[in-house]
Amino acid sequence: LESGMVTSKSVSVICAKNIGLVSIGAIMFWLVGYNLAYGIPEGGYIGKFIPWSDASKIDTGYADGSDWYFQMVFCVTTVSIVSGTMAERIKLWPFFLFAAILAGVIYPIVMGWQWGGGWLAKAGFSDFAGSTLVHSTGGAAALAGAILIGPRLGRFTKSGAPAPLKPFAASSIPLVTLGVFILWLGWFGFNGGSQLAIGTAPDAIAVSKIFINTLLAGAGGVMAAAAVTRLSGKTDVVQMLNGCIGGLVAITAEPLMPSPFASILIGAVGGIIVVYGTKMLFALKIDDVVGAIPAHMFAGIWGTLIVPATNSGANFGTQLLGVISINAFVFVAAFIVWSLMKATMGIRLSKEAELKGTDVSETGVIAYSIRD
């Protein structure tokens, strides 16, 4: 998705960033992240800075390694959101350093607040598969970075409007589409897997309901974005694709309890949020290359706040507390880390390097031969 959304001169760097962030995230989540989240005292705020060690229990059928793997993928998903937002002007290795900090420290802390039995779990906060814990966390970290690094050269006119499309056109809409289809398929594991069991009939039925609602929410996001953009004269395929992501993110906080119709509506609102959230970022001159902040942060907030509408065990006050606490903590922590990196090693490419393209300046590997 990211490699298709950036311009043709920045594709190989996106490939390097994504295989790098998965590798860094895996190492950091093993080294400190897992026990920072799960080693938290009941009702507490932070766990232990120690590596993962196998705590499987044969007598209860608990495989600790499967839990580590499943949660590790959530962790690297969070980091990947930052990659797309700050693309085409961030240096590769400072991004890798931030990826290590986000995967090893920032994300595991907020994960522990809920899924590790921390203070938000005790308060009754409900986020089934991470609309806020994963997606808003990644979006908040991306927003902090995007504000500090600034937009791509020439991205906005003096009046504040986005520059003409051509210099910033996506390198490959088919790749973006393929990426969305891959993510949509993966979301069945993301949400369905969060049931954490399928060995009994009730669990199998629950997983099947989660699959249906996840599919329908993504579909609702696609069609709502298509309809809203058509009002301006043309149906925007990029917003349809991001609308799918927004719909999927929105249903992630509670994919089991809604009816199929409610799931379509929840996803549709997520898709609409993506469209108008993108317009808001434009108005603020915040350059989010792939549209990750509206799709993940804004839609994630919506999905988390709407949980009490279908889950009687949740309440709006606690949901709001969780949304504010997590987003505020992540934004401030990320802003501090980005600021320190900006003041020391620097995070932005030089003007010359940016104009040449990050493929030339950062990897020396050209993804596409560009011709006038």
C-alpha cells in the first residue's frame, strides 16, 4: 500500500522501511516490549524491562510463544502507520531508531494498560482488537512526527491548498489496491484472532460473527467514501481504498457485538471520517503521504467511542478516558522523541536529497526508471 501511494522516486525506501520495521519491531518486542506490557502489576502503569521467556503451560494448554507472535504483529502494525505518514522526506536510520523506541517502549506501555491488565482494564475500558491501542497509537505517533518534520517541498501552495496532483501522484494505484486487499484479508486474523480461541463451538461462532462484521465494516467504509467524494464531482479511488482501512479500523474496537447492519454503519462513518479528516489535515498543512492519520487515528477514535452503542458492558465515559489518555500519552512521548532526534541527528533529508528522491539519496536502488 505504501509503496504504491508514494511517488515513483521513493518506492525502494518504503520497501526498506517496511522490512526493516518488522525486523526491528520483532527484536524489540522480544527484548523488552512483551514483558513491558504483560509484566505490568494488576491495575498498574508499566511492566518490566526484561526479555521474553517462555511461560507456556502444558497442563492448561497455554502457548506463550503463540501469544508473543500474535502481539508482536500488532506491535509492528503500529510502527508501520508512522512509516507511510512521514514518507519521502524522513531519513531512513532515524526512522529505524524511532521504530525501535515505539515498538520497544511506547506501544508496549499503552498495550499493558489494557491487554496486560493495567489501569485501563481495571477501569473497564474496552478495545477488543486495538482501534485505539494499535491504530490510534500509530496515528498519534505519526501526527507528532508529521508536525515536526513538516510537509514535502512544494506540497502546499501559499494559500494552503494542496499543490497540483502531478508532482505528488501515487506511483501505482494497482499496488495500493493490492495492499488494501492484503490488509483486508489480514484483518480477519487481526480481529478474529483476538477472540484468542476457536476450540469450542461458542468461540467458533464468535469468530465467524467477527469475520462477517469485519468484512461488512470495510465494505461500508469503501462505499461511504465513494459516495462522499462523488458529491464533489469525481469518485476518488484513493479515498475509497483508505475508506476501507478506516472502516476496518473503526470496527476493530468491537467486532463481535454489533449486528451486520450496525457494522456497515460503523464502517461507513469510518470511511466518511477518512475523507473529511484528510481535508482537515490539508487545511492545517499537515502532509500525511498515505492518509494514515485519518484512517488509523481518527477512525480508531470513532470506533472506540461507539463501542457502548453495541456492547452494554462498556460505557462512554471510560471509553473517552481511554481514548484521551492513550492518544495524549503517545503524542507527547513521540513528540519528545522526535524533537530530541531532530535536534541531534536530524530527521529530515536535505533539500537536494528530497528533490532527487529518497531512492537515490537513501538506498541507491531505483525502483522505477523515471522518464520525462
